Amino acid sequence: MANEIIIAYETKYNATREIAQKIGEVLAEGGVGADVFSIDQISDLGLYKAVILGSAVFTGNWCEEAAKFLETNEKVLSEKMVWLFSSGPLGEGSVEEDSKGWRFPQKLQPIADRIAPRDIAVFHGKIDKDKLSLLHKFMTKVAKVPVGDFRRWDEVKAWAKGIAETLKKEGIGKGSPA
């Protein structure tokens, strides 16, 4: 571990990984170094002072691995500065319109409430139908889900810049190598 901040993510088709990496890049540009790892690569959150945790969203739920990670690490996360993000709504409208007001998985909300994250963000997602499993192709077709890359990088960057500013004010991540 070279940094005090970790960006942890779970993804199905790499769109959420790319968002996590962009957040890491923006933090580094802001002078705050962060480690970026998929959830299955993390062995000890206790080493970090701040955690940014994100998951892809399917049918209003985080990936099973991300949900389990949040549940398993609730106590450790409640003692840290935490930000949560979801990647999933698809379409050209606002996140609120495209997610129909969805903000966070209902079954995980009590855990989030106990952790008390600094913020919970929802970003538009991406679907490349050529990479989908047969089940997801079928679900996408039946539900008439828009296909394409709907991520809005300016929104991701603005959110990450806000986190970088907060971390610097708290004296976390300064001088950490990116």
C-alpha cells in the first residue's frame, strides 16, 4: 500500500472499472494519490483512511460481490471517510430521470446509513451488447434498454475533484505517490 486512499469497485463489463480509474486519475491530478483495485484484490481496508467504493448496477441492485463486500466491511467502513458510487442508468436524460429516482439499493441502504458516507453518487453507465452474457442480452432486449456508452465524464470528474478537495483539507493523501 502506497496510498491512504483506496478506490474499490465491482464491475461486470468494465464500465465501472473505467469510472474508478478516472476517479483515481482526477485525484492524482489534484495531488491526492489513491490505489484503485477491484474488490477481489483487496485484503485489508484497515490500511486506508478513506474509501471510495463503487459497483455496477443491474435491475436496481449492486453486483452481489459489492453488496457482500459492503456488508462484510461495514464496521471498518464506518470508521473511515467513505464515498459510494453506482454505475448503471442508461439513456440521454438526467441520472434522476434515467434511474427513475433510484439512488442506492434499498436492501443496502441501512448499511449505508450506518456507515454514513460523505456522498452517494449515481453515474450513467455503458452497455456494449457484443460483450453481454446471453441472459443480459435477453434482459436488455425484453426491457428495451438503451445500448451504448452514456457515461458523462464531466460529472465523474467534478465528483472526484470535490473528493480530492475534501481529502486535502483533511490532510489525507497529501504527498502520496499516485
